[in-house]
Amino acid sequence: MRIKAVLRDSDILKLDVGSEERILAAAKKNSDRVISLPSLLKVMGLTFDDRSTMLNTLEETKLHVWLLNDAQQHLIYISENDNSEMGGYNWQ
């Protein structure tokens, strides 16, 4: 499976670390891409132990989240489409 780099930009990085606004901006910027969960959390300003904060924030949106584990990598796929063939665990 091809893992893509997490996208970030200066506007996202200017937002408050760990804020709902920053979490949503990073999730939308990286939608429809298989990416590293720890890397995405870092861009959001969260630690791996804070991943439930991300999931709780995304629960309030129309985004669907798939959590995957490939070659002992923690991966995530976020999309507005709920018919993904990504495999993994469809969290929402």
C-alpha cells in the first residue's frame, strides 16, 4: 500500500495546537489519502495518546474515518465518501 506524506500548510500550522479548528483543517486537507496516523496527529498538535480527541472532533462532522494497520504502521484514511474499499476498521 502506498503511504502518502501528510499535507500541511502555514495556515494550518498557525492555528492553536490541538484545537478543533486545526484538527478539522488538517483532516480536510488530507482527505481521500492513506496517511500515517502519528504524522497526522503531529500536524494537528496531538500526541498518539490524544488520538481520541481527534476521533471525538471528527465524530461531529460528515467525514468517515478508516483506521488501518499495515506492516506495523498505524494508518488513517478520511473521506466524505462512506463506500471506501480501503479495508481496515471503519471507525465512523
